[in-house]
Amino acid sequence: MAIGVAHDMKKNFEDLINLNIYTNDAPEAQDFEIKSSTTVFADGDRVPLDIALARETMNAYLKERL
């Protein structure tokens, strides 16, 4: 579900965000403390899961940060 939301945000924000999706064991994820199978970051900050999993709330969250 989070991946689908992430892809939608990429479409919504086009060139304003850079989307990367990594598995928990990817080298890029090693610098982060990941506690669950779904962890979303925006500019290095962890996004609360209830926000990251809902398109409307994630859209609003990103609009505030841009």
C-alpha cells in the first residue's frame, strides 16, 4: 500500500520530489533504524505510518513540506 501511495505522490508532485524505494536490507537503508516492514521517509525524516499509507494525508503532508 505505501508503495502505491509513493508512486501516486511521484505523479502528483512530478519534479518536486525524488522517489526512491528500497528494501529494508538495501545498502541505502543501513543508516536508518527501521522497525517495521513499511517505513517512509521525507527528506530524511520518518513519516508517521498513518500519514504515509493514506493518499490524501500524504498529499497534504508533502504540500506542507514543499
